[in-house]
Amino acid sequence: MAQQEWLYGIHALESVIQREPERLIELFVLKGREDDRLFNIINQARRFGIAVQFCQRKTLDDKVDGEQHQGVVARAKPGKQYSENDLMALVEDNQKPFLLILDGVTDPHNLGACLRTAEAAGVHALVVPKDNSAALTPTVRKVASGAADVIPLVQVTNLARTIRELQKAGVWIVGTAGEAKQSLYECTFSGSIALVMGAEGKGMRRLTREHCDELIKLPMAGTVTSLNVSVATGVCLFEIVRQRLESQS
């Protein structure tokens, strides 16, 4: 495992400094930038004894390979890594676990957007396969706007096996597929739920699809045949949220 990682972006740094300031080793800030939120990050960093350096834009650009850093970059210790055991413990600890599974989403911007939406929807954990999937990179953290430090991202070796374990624990696995006969709005979501979203363009892998308890699709009224995976994820998650809230009233 890497001994350090680079973090960047206002939201991502605010989240880390609020929740895990001990991870930060050094802060690099764009010289001459005046921004209240940036000043707050600098003051917080100094309060925790974190070194702060003011740099030219090219110096920051070089540290993050030209990504949009919003004038602040940090060298940090790696965050917590979650395993299958952590996932099953989380399922046992929640009366009605709510999970999101991404099967082969490789675009870090999509993964970051899904993390942000999942956290907003109250998802307890996001599950991805270790292979053929985006990992928790600095880009993912920035796009997630702090959600990556709140919601566990669990990388699993064998997604089909993990799904079987979740089913044994009483979690209902709902997959999204264009060929599904039932629409999202015709499905009843109650109890323990894991929503499975497929990869960009390809959808779920065959083995993943075969392990789902139920398949649903989004009703598409226009000429566009599919949505971006992060958009589709948001639509599905918040329909589940709506039904879960209604069941409590």
C-alpha cells in the first residue's frame, strides 16, 4: 500500500481536515489566492501543526498532473481501506442496510459522483470489484466533495461471492438492466437493499446479473437510450429513499 497520497480540492480538504486531520502531512496553497474557505483550511491546518507552503500554480499543477486543484493540495497518509469483513460487519450493525454496488465503473469522475450521491441518499457503503473498476484516487475524492471520507468504499475480490454473502445476510439485490421487464417505479423497495449499477456502456456483467434477485430498468421516454451511470444511480437511489421514507410514516 502507498505510504502517502495527494489530496486536492476545497471540499475534499475541508472534509479530511474536519474528520481526520492526523492524516495530513503538508499543505500546499496557491500564492496570492484570497478565498474565505481556503483561509479556513489554512488556519485549521496550522492549528493542527500541519506545515503550510505557498506555491505558484505550476507547482500545484505538477503535483496533481494538471487536475483541477482549486488552489490547494495536500500530502497525506493513506485513508482506511475497507474489506469484505468490514462490509459484513456493517450489514449486521444496521437493521435495514442500504448498499450501492458498482459493477465495473472505471471512470473516476463517475465513481466520485456516485459516492457523493450515495452519501446524500444515506447509503451505508459502496461496493466495487478490485479489478476493472476505478479505485479511490485523489480525483475520485475531489469529485466526491468530501463523501469519500464519510461513506465506506469496499473493494472486493469476487463480486458474485460478495453478493451471495449479502443475500445470506438478508439483503435483497436489485440490479439495473435495459432488458428488464419491470420499471424502477413498479418495484417495491423495503427492508435491506443493495442496488447494483453496471459499467458505462456495457451494463452489469453476466455473472453479476444472474446473481441479482430482481432486475429493473429506468423508463426512457426520449430518443436517448441510456443515462450516464452517475445520473442513473441518483435517480434509482432517491426512488429507494422515497419509498423507505414512506414506509416509516
